[in-house]
Amino acid sequence: MRCPFCGNTETQVKDSRPAEDHVAIRRRRYCPACAGRFTTYERVQLRDLVVVKKNGRREGFDRDKLERSIRIALQKRPIEGERVDQMISGIVRRLESMGDSDIASDTIGEIVMETLARIDTVAYVRFASVYKNFQEADDFEDFVQELRPPAPEPDTDA
């Protein structure tokens, strides 16, 4: 593993332990050349996923990009980091087990929204605002209105 500080390829593993509900291994590493310390994660990858964008463009699936977008939606929300890691791992496992290596970006967005809706409604609305490309306040209002249960109709028999 290359040192991110000096580029040395002769780094040493100082500690390894399970992470993310035993779906990854966290390794603490040390660089003897610059004395830098850093952490790496090792995960099982079932298949190489390709994201098919709305315009037809194809790009390799990037777990870090997925994680960044979810963490932005969850910023300053009372959700534990470990729970976020488990959620991301669950989404990736779900994508890998779909049977096809080509995944539409819409499918990924819908799975993320479905997962966020169960965990935190504020994060769900934040993510949806970017995913659905809200342009004005009315877009938020309409979306939030869909989340609310319908108000009971007044009794007119009296």
C-alpha cells in the first residue's frame, strides 16, 4: 500500500480489525520512510458495477461518491457513523446482488432514497432535493406534502 504522505510503497500494517459490521477490515498502517500513520479498509467486491447515467454515459461505480452524497444528506443529523457505514454497505450489497453489473443511476438514487426515508426524513428530503433537482421552494413544499399523511375529512353529517 502506497503512503499517502510520501508515496513510499513499503508501508507496514500495525493493527487489523473487523469494521462495518464485519463486512470490511480496518487496517492501521505506518510508513517507516516518513513516520506517517493512516487507515485503509479492505472490502469484498462481488462484481464490478457500471453506472449508466440518464444521458447514456457509463462510468464505474464509486462507493466513495455514494458515501459522500449520503453523508452530505445526513450532515448534522443524529445518526451514528457506524449506522451510516452499515447503511452504505447494505446499499452496495443490494446493488451487487441485483444480478446485472450495469445499474441505472435512477435505480441507485431510488434505493438511497428508500433507505434514507427509513432512517431520517430530513436527510431523505435533502437527498431528494438534489436527486430530483428541486429548483424552487414550491418543489420542496410539494415533496414534503407527499410525505404527510392525508388530513381526515371533516364530518358533515351533523
